[in-house]
Amino acid sequence: MAEHDDRLAAFVREAAERFGIPGVAVGVWADGSERHACHGVTSLENPLPVTPRTLFVLGSVTKTLTATALVRLAEQGRVELDAPVRRYVPDLVLQDESAAARITVRNLLNHTAGLDWNLITDTGEGDDALAGFVAAMAELPLIAEPGARASYSQAGFNLAGRVVERVTGQTYEAAIASLLLEPLGMDESFFAPADVLTRRFAVGHNPDEAGELTVGRLWRGVRGNNPGGGLVSCVADQLRWARFQLGDGRTASGAPLLPTEALHRMREATVALRGSTLGDAIGLGWFLREVDGVRTVGHGGSANGQFAELLTVPERDFAVVTMANAGPNGLLFNQAVVRWALENHLGVVDRDPEPLPYDASRAGEAVGTYAIDAMLLTIATDGASLTMDVGIRPEIRAAADTELPADYLGAALGLLPGDGDDYLVTSGGLQGQRGFFTRDASGAITGVDLAGRLFTRVTPA
């Protein structure tokens, strides 16, 4: 065990320095024991050493709690996962009335509701923040019929959080605390800034125009986004969360929280994914992926200059949690740690596929601009390679009264074997990300999937 601890600490230190991350925290559960490795500082401006109890913004890892809370409410008979969302949120209004009436709770939890990624809207920090967000969803585009395909939606999970509120009569945050955090002893996991400010916490960092890391001034998102991305936690608590997910539904004290079969059903495939870094399929709130013949269950998350990853291997009673406080390389650091932990603890090797040689004809088909509600994705070619820029829409960035996450510019990508529509990002802050192009009946490319989100083509090159 001591040898494993030393090797983990050495790798974490080396990787943090290689990727230029100010502060990182890693936790591993393997062979029936827990180990941590932390390196660096919470902030370049106000540095404190990172420890296993240092709080990071987890971003979308929060979705796993929202999903588990709804499964627990379903087991209590208070929610039906296959019931229309309108049974619980009768005031839901979308651009398509038929879709609004048909979307189920399960559609929200496996990203098949047909909702676009999210709305950039601030509905305040009051207890009505989620109600306000749901009211604003009348402006949210739909990208598919409910149940037709998977497309990652933050808005869908915010709506799921509103279901939690309506069913429990509590705020989302209070309901998550009573349903999950308190019984599981996750005493270092919070949503409210006031709870975080009295403890040691990390801030995000992003490169400035000169490439120097600076503190991200938007520390966390708005309250209306809490169900899909607002949890602030530490590696010690996240290993508690992972161990619960690996277990039989009981808390550490032996008290029943969820029936074993209900907990394990969450990691059963409900919809397949194609060409996605997220996984091969989606369960309920979890992404499922086979790596080197072993089935993994996990979820990642990002905030402004902060990145988190949680991965479990149920058949081997294994989990790894990693957090980093700088973008864009925090994503690469977390990926490197997860791969190292899988290989060194389980002998499981995770490698990227090999792209095809550049094909000018196929590249030309993909060149153009693609969009979701808040972001643009531009694919270009210099005649020798394809590149991808992904970022906040300029008009949204210009109108924002606070700092927004940095854009990802100049990433190289290569097409993968098969039908030529799957791709791999081969350089830049998105390196290792996979996606695919969507075509219409005539064969023309109409969209591109990245990180599970469908960007719709708006212009050719």
C-alpha cells in the first residue's frame, strides 16, 4: 500500500507540473483501501496547500446526485420516472407544446428529452431561482423529439432539480442534503458560497492573452444551474460518494438508503452513444464505457477553470476521483490521472484510436460553423489538417457582466476509421475528445456532436 501511495503521489506531482496546474487533488479506492494525493495550491493569488478536504467546484459531477435523489424519490413512491415531467412541474412551457407534454423524468436523466444544452440566464440567488429558470425554458430550442436521441443537456438536469423541489416541498439544495449528503456523511459538500467561504477552497485559473494563468473571477455559476453543476466538494467526500455507488445501497453505518437493485439499475444502459468521449451508453445520470474489456461508470464536470472526474469500475470495487484548478489543461490532467490509475491498479489500458490520414474531400464537407444556444463551434482547414474552435458566442461574451470560461481555440482533429464521420481531437485543451458528424437524407453534414452536445450547422465555411 505504501508503494502505491508513493507512486500515486509521484505521478500526480509530475502530471500537475507537466500540465501547469496550480493545485490538484486525487483520491483512489482500490484493494479495500483509500489513498489520496494532493499537490500545489488553491490559488496563485492567495495560495494555500491543497489537501483531501480542499473544496473544488465539481460542475456536472453534480448530475449524479440529482439523478440518485430522483431514483430515491421513485423508490419512496413519490416520483414515477416514466411519468411526464408536467405531472410534477405543470407550468412547464417549451417551444413545442407536444414535446413539453411528452418529456418524462427518465428522459431528463438520460439526456433524451430533446432539449438544447442550456440557457445563459441568471434567475438570481433566491429560493425561486429554479422556478425562474424553468419559466425561461420557453425560449430554449429543441434539437430532437423526446426519446429520439441522446444530447447532453444542462437545462434538462436543471428541470430535474425543479422536479425534486416540487415533490419534496424543499429547495433543491435542502432536498439533496436531506436525501443524500447528510445520511452519507458527506459533510464537506455544499452549494451555498456562504458554506464554502469558511473552509479551504480552490479557485479556477485560465490563461490570459499572454498565456499566463490568472484567477477566474467567476468562481461558480448561478443558482439556477445547481442541479446540473453547482456542487462544491472535496476528494474525501467524493470517494464516499463513489463507495456508496459501488455498494449495496446502504450507508457506511449500515442504514438502508436505496435498494441494491435500484442503485445498480442506474448503471444499466438506457440509450447508446456514438463516437463520444462520454462513453458508449448512458444509464441514469451515469456514463458507461468499456475500457480494455472492463466496464466503467463515471461522470466528469467543468466550471470556470476547474475540472473534476469521477470514475468507478463496479466489478473491481475501484474508484478514482480527480480535481484540477486550471483550464484548459485541467481536463488533460484528469484524463492522465484516470488512465494511470486504471493501468497501475487494474492493469486496464485506455488508449485513443488512431486517426485516418488527412482527406481533403472529407475535410471540406465538415468545414463550417455550428451552434448551440450559447456557443459556437467552427471547423476549418489549412489544406493539410482540420482544426476546431469552440467558445462562447461573441455577443454573449460582450454582453456579460462577469467573466465567462475561456474559449478552446486551434484544436486539431482527425477523422476515425469507419464511415468517416467519427473524429478525435488530437491536440489542444480538448485533446482526446471524440465526436461525430450528423448527415441529412441527402448526405450533407447538418450537425456535429462534441462532449455529447449536438451543435447544429448554421453556415458553411
